[in-house]
Amino acid sequence: MRRKFTKEFKFEAVKLVTDRGVSVAQAARDLDLAESVLRRWVREAADTPVTAFPGNGQQRAELAEIAALKKE
């Protein structure tokens, strides 16, 4: 079963790496995450800090619009 994480958890995990200087590998082990997942969260938080982690498995609005246009 796929685990779901809150927006707050994701931001706290990212802060371990960005603010506290913990390596991605160590933070991932400590939090029982795959390194690739944590790296993606760090990248997403850096790229779009305001809209990162929209939650509930929803696509960001612009991605949903692109997907709908591609369907047409």
C-alpha cells in the first residue's frame, strides 16, 4: 500500500536537508523514506516553494490543464 504524507511532514523532511545540513541519505534513512522521494521533495520545494505539495494527490492546476488539453 502506498503511504501518504502530509504537506507539513514533507516540509519538515526538506528542512532537515536544507536547513540542518543532514544528508539526503541520512534523512531518508531516519524518516524511513526512499532517497529518490526525499530528493524529489527537496527539488519541488526549491522550484515552487509556495505551491509545493498541493496535497491529496491532486495535480497542480497548470499540470491538470495541460493534461486536459493533451486529451483533446
